Amino acid sequence: MKTTIGIFAAFGMLLAPFAAHAGEATTVLNVHHAYCALCPSIVKSTLEHVKGVTNVTVGQADANGDMRATIRFDDAQASPAAMIKATTGQGYPAEISKPSKS
């Protein structure tokens, strides 16, 4: 019995570092050059195809062609850098949104 418990404890300790890094995260991107009515759906579809992305919400672009995209993702599979690369590759440069000062 003690041997079985020891094996499970060792196995758990072995996997603990991997479990500590995986999790759901959220980021907000400022996306540019979104001037047309189809741009939000193109940006949303592009972000949804990034491996690890679980949810994407995009707003309508403002008069300057800028919009915000809120993305939920598994941080073990995706990163904001991968999302920025994907949108930029489709002609919509982006950067991580800076927190607004209150």
C-alpha cells in the first residue's frame, strides 16, 4: 500500500511543473486597419484559428480603423505574440492593449 502511494506521489510531483504552467488566460489586442464592414469577422476568424484560442470577441472599428479584440486562450498552447503574428499576417497589425489609467 505504501509503495502504491509513493508511486502516485512521485508521479504527481513529476507532473506538477507542467500543470502549473497550463491555464486559461485572457488578453486584449488593439487591432488596426479594420476599415471595412467585414474586417471584424476576418480578424475574429483569424484569431480563432490560432491553436489554443478558446474564445474571441471583437468590437466594431472606430473611425480610425482601430478595434479591440478580447481573446481567451490556453497559455500552454497560444501566446499574444502568436495572435499578433496571425492578425498582422492578414493585414491587421495589432499590439497588446495597455491598461487604461483610472
